[in-house]
Amino acid sequence: MKEKKDCNIYVMPPSITDDDITALFKGIMGVVKHKLELDTKAEILNLNLTNEKLLKELKAKTAECNRLKNEIIYLKSQLKP
């Protein structure tokens, strides 16, 4: 009688071609490019929000300055006999 033996068979992986490396590189570059675009868009959105916030604050401060200026003018007119 013959005995059955387990044996391991090793298969060499196919060789990687230049086209495979090129395709991988292009894929990685595509991902990096897309990430940079998203980061740039996020930065632009944040700058726009900051700019809008600053403009609102400027309007509020301008209104406060005008109110104080009018109050000073009124108080000066009260001092004059």
C-alpha cells in the first residue's frame, strides 16, 4: 500500500512588468492629486468663512464707532450754553 503524503507546492509569482509599476504609480499620483484638490478646496472654504466673519465684525465695529461719534457730538452740544 502506498502512503499519502502532504506536500507543499510553491509557485513563483509572475514577474512585475514596467506597465504594472507605471499603472501603480499613476494610481498613487491620482490619489495624491485628489487629496491636494480636496485640501485646497477646504482651505478656500475656511478662508471665505473667516473673511465673512471679519466683514460682519467690521460692520458691527463701524456701527459702534458711528454711535459713539454721534453720542460725543450730542454731549458736546449739551456742554455749550
